Amino acid sequence: GYISELLNKAGAFAAQITQSIPLHNIHQGANDEIFDGSDNPVFTGVDADSTYVYLMQAMDDRKGETWQLVMETLKDSGLDLEVAISDAGRGLLSGVKAAFPNTNVQIDVFHALKDIGGAVCRFQKHILGEVSACYDLEKAVDRAKRPWSERIRTKKKRLDECQAKMPVMVEDHDLVECLYDWIHELLSFSGYPLKDVMELMDWLTTEMETAARRHKWAYELRTEICRFKARLPALLLFLGRLFERFQRAARELGLPVEAFKLLYRRWSVAKESVAYAELTRQALAVIGSERFEAARKVHDRIVMGTKRASSLVENVNSRLRAYMNIKKCVSDSFYSLVQLHLNTKKYRRSRVKSRQGRSPVEIMTGESWPELIDLLKERGFWSSWNR
């Protein structure tokens, strides 16, 4: 009882501290729902730039009105999202859009690739099963001791039918895998402008759908392709934002937009390739050697700062799951305590050098913050608890 009471009071204290932190520096938010042991949704929001967790709250449902209410509450703390990244959940999308009418709602590329990738995997698995069954049938016919029997003649007929359709199935297996790899590449920073990506995506999805229609059993893949095509404009919003930022940067530096387009194409090819050397030569001719490095740094910062996935929420889910799985009942105060812990825990290592040795709240606010236990001591929690 003592430990439970201590944690509950610490959680309530942590919630007060979290509510006092202004959120006006957050512009790109990744939002999603994670679930506790009782299948109740936990609304979660993470700043895509600083990794600051600005939302972690258990709710009773996932409706759009609920999401709107939660987001309206966060607006009181200064949250004003320019970009909201999430999966295609209807309640989440409608609620965020209602709270932030002017925001760009970016459909998360991770979930879209996961959905269509799962359908592709099952399509290929079915074909491999057919190939294996055909091989087993061939072995059974070859080993038959009575090849003139009715049973073996029936198997030979089935084998002939199976072998007749194998070339098409194997070809479609490889084709669909290749098309999916291209789709995966185009949903990253591929070097192509938005118009070209849309045209290529249309061709790739049409070819994949044609391959799926050759097999009556591939209804799941056909369904996922239709869903993917419907989501495509929202999936590719990050490219529109990327080129808008290129235009602004070009105006500020007094350079033609073509300079950033060349740097972007250069970004997508291997440094050892001939294309990389040629694009570098073209970019130098447009930008000039004296300003090339400064323009390159601006370009790289823009590309790295343009977010296209809500993977940070999945990361929070994986870290939170270890605590949630051992608790039968997860209280609101527990989420508040974990939220403050994640926000004040300093990064010991990171691929992003600017994050090393700093916590998410320090990156987001630009101010120095102690870690959880020291923060509770500093804010007087222990003295109030002892009283």
C-alpha cells in the first residue's frame, strides 16, 4: 500500500509539472493509440523533432470527438500543430483535423507499407505453397510403383494442370516483390519530385493490381492495393512540404530552386556512383563552390527535418509495454509519471548528435532540466510527501 500510494502521489505531482511546460515549440506531432491490458486506448502524441511526449492519456473510446477534446485541451498549453502524422484511423484523423483545421494531416508511411507489405508477403507465401505442393505431387508420381493405376493417372492430370500455371505464378511472385520494393523506395526521399512520384506510383500499383487479378484467390492483395491508392495523396504530403521548404530556402539564400532539386537528386544516389559525381558537378555549376557547402547543409537539414512516419509513437509503445504488462490495472497517475520520466531522461547515445546528453524536454524547450527523481526533489515533492 505504501508503494502504491507513493507512486500515485508522485504521478499526480508529475502531471502538474507536465501541464506547466509550454508546447508552442512543437510543430510536427506524431499521434496514435496504444493499448493497455484491458484494450482501452491510450492517446499518445510525440514531437517528431525533439521526441518530447506531449500526450499520454488513457481514454474510454477512440472517437473523433474524444480526440478533438483532448487536442483542444493541449491547445491551452500552446500546442499548434502544423503537421499531424498518424495512421489512417478515422477517429484520430477527424478529431485532429477538427482541433487544428489548418494542419497538414500526413498519413504515416510505416503503417501503409506494413499493410500492403503484409498482403504481398501472404501473396508470395501462397504461391510458394503452390510450388511446394506441385513439387510434392511430381515426386509422388515419379516414385509410383503402379503408374497405370487410376489414382496415379489422376495425380498426373493434377500435375499437368499445376505445371501449366507455375510459370505465371512464379513470374508474378517475383514481379510483385520487385514492385513493392519500388513502392517502398518512392515513399522515402527518392530524389523524384512529387509529380513524378505520383505517376510512378500509379503505374506500380496498376501493375501490381494486374498481377493480383490473374489469381482469383489474391483478393486480399487487391483490397490492400485499393486502400493504398486511396491513401496515396495523404501519404505523399511530406514531398509537397519538402519542396515548399526548398523554395523558401532558395529565396533566403538567393539561389535558384534548381540548386536544391539537384542536391535532392544527389541525396538519393550512392556516393560511389557516376551519377553522384555528375549531380555534384551540376550542383556546383549552379550554386558555386564558395556557397556549395552552406547550401548542402541547409538541404540536409530540411530533408532530415521533414517527417513522414509516426514511428516515435511505436517506440514509446515498446518502452511503455514493459511496465504495462506487469500491471493488472494501469492508473492515470502511472502514465503521468512515465511520461515525465521519458521526457526528462537524457539520451546517453543517439544517431542525432544534437540529442546526445540532452533530454527531450531540454531539446524542445531549449532549457536545462533535471531527470525525474532530481526534478521531484527540486520541486518539493519529497517534503510534501513526508508531511
